[in-house]
Amino acid sequence: MNEINSSHAVEINLRRVLKKSWILMLVFMIVFAGLGFVYGKMTSKSTYSTQTRVLVLPKETELSPYTDSQANYYLVRNYWAFVSSKDVIKQVKENLGLKITVKRLEKIIDVQTDETSIVKVKAITQKAAEKKELQKIANEAAAVAAKEFAARLDVPEPQIISPAYSVKTEKGSSPLKYAMAGGLGGFFLIFILMCLMDAADKRLYSERDVKKHLGIAVLADEGKSSQYSLGEQMLTGIEYAGQNMRSVAFMGTGEAGKIGDLAREAARKLAAEGKRVLFLDGNADGSVQTSSGELCETVVLGEALKEMGAPKDISKLKQYMNEKCAAYDAIIVSTPSLEKNMAAIRIAHACDGSVLVVEKSKTRYPDALKAEEMILSCGTQLLGAVLA
């Protein structure tokens, strides 16, 4: 038997994640792309701007160049403050007869300087309705501020050297960019979520999972076999795993019906080869599903145990199995689910070997590992697993 991998490292099967969740990922991409497009439509707006260039010069003096430079710097800063003042903005609103509020006009008017004596009076907005007023606002703000500035500080009136004559339009980001970003964001969001769920998923999906978590060989895979080849694969695996296996118990933690179907298929295949086969049906409800064409003899295991008078007596159970082995070439036993009936362990103890039935995407490996330990604890040989 292979050594069980006891590593607690988190493992994510990306192929399985993509295969299981690609439709959900696609839906999330479409939804988030739509939300991104709507957000882009709502927030991506064009920006309209224009500017008036104003030259600010001090009085002619006999001061040193450095002192003139310093004085000019403070004059530019003062003019800047005049343009931004509420008195000037109110005057601009009255002169132009604007219908917008003073507070709104304060947000439209901006002032910048990148040269010693040049001030840029800007008018900026994202509202198309205000676009046509920008040139007037920039020119009027520069002119009103220049007059107020000269009158109050007793300096030459600043000169408009380049009035606003056109409005520049800067388009906002395309909504398609937001749609692409939203789509990618939605994909990675659901992908990470699915990866976390896969990492936390303790179910067994494949032969690789069984070998990794249980350390046993897979004798057959129902999903990869036809009904005929499944029985042949199971028998080949059983013969390879253990010699002289006259009695074999099919066990598991899942549905008893699934365990019974696989056990019955193995019995049928043996009977088809001309062997005398006894099938002990251990379904929890005691039902017997036989047909007129059944090649093997079927006995309800529960009734057989009652006939012995002491179904919990392992020695009598072994005696019963030995007597049947003398009359038949092989005995195949379908046990109740280990989760619901501990009688399955006593049955396994009386058999030469056991096969663990693992239901793909349903059986959790902690449950399968517990079942494996229970089977091994009773002293019977665990031949391997069958994926259903």
C-alpha cells in the first residue's frame, strides 16, 4: 500500500476550478463589465477650459534687480489673490449677467503662474451648458482683477497680453475602459473565490485524489468504463491486489445502493465467466434486486445473519462464510454504508479482502480516510478503491 500523503499544504486544482466554474466566471465578467460601463458613462465627462494671460509689472524704481524681482513676485501673488477674491468674482457675475451662483463661479475660475510676471487666469468646467461662457468669464475676471489690483495697490494696471479666444476640450476616459476593467475585476474576483472554495473542498474527485489522500490504488473508475468493462476492471484489480480472494466485501461511506450496484456488477462478471457466485446483498432496506436472467445466486445478508442466531458473533459469521466458500467459487458482499451501520466492519472481518467504494465529488476524504482506518483495524486486506 502506498504511503498516505499527510501534508497539510493547501493545494488548488486550477483545471478543475476552470472546468467547474467557467460559466459562473463568464457571467461575473459580463455583469461587472456592464457595471463598469455604466460607471464610466456616469463619471467620464469631458473637461472644457480656456485661459487669459496677464502681464503684471511693478512701478519703475531704482532698486536693485534682486529687489525688483522680489517685489514682482509679491505683486504676482497679490494679483493671484485678487482674481480669486469673492469681491472680484461677484463683480464678474454682475457684469456678465451670469445665472450661476458665486460659489459655482469660484469653482470655475482658477489661477496659475509659471513665469515671473505672467499670470494665467483660467476658466474650467465639465458642464457643456457652461462651455460658451468660459471665454467671457476668463477675460472678465482678468480685467476686473487688474482694475481692482491697480486701484488698491497704486501700481500699474496688469495688461492682458493674450485674451481667451477658444475653448479647449479634453475628453474623459472611454466607458469601454471601465467596462474592460470591470470585466477583468469580475473574473479575478470569482476566480479567487472559486480557488479558495476549491482549497477548502475536501471531496474526492479523481484517482489522483484517492492516491494522494488515502494512499491506495484505484481498481476501476465507473466514469471511464462501460458497464461491461467496469466489471472486468474491478475483477482484474482485485486479482492483482490479492491472491486467492474467495470472498470480497464492497464497502463505503456513501449510498448503500451505489455500493450494491458495483458489488452486483462484479458478481455478474464472475458468473458470466462460468464461476459459481454467491452475492450477499447487504442493503440497509434488505431489498433484493434480482432478475430472471441473473447468473449468480443472491441472498439478503440481513436475513442470513438472522438465521445464524447471533449476527454479532464474528466466529459464527466466519463459519458461515467458510461454509459458503466451500459451495461457491466466489462470494461478493455488498455491505451497508459504514456511516449508518457498523455491521459492515464485522462483515469485512469475515471476508478475505475489501474494496472501498468512493463516490466522486460526494465522498469527503476525511470520511474515506476514517473508513479506510476502520477496515484496516478489523484485520482484513484493503485491496483498493473503486470510483463511482
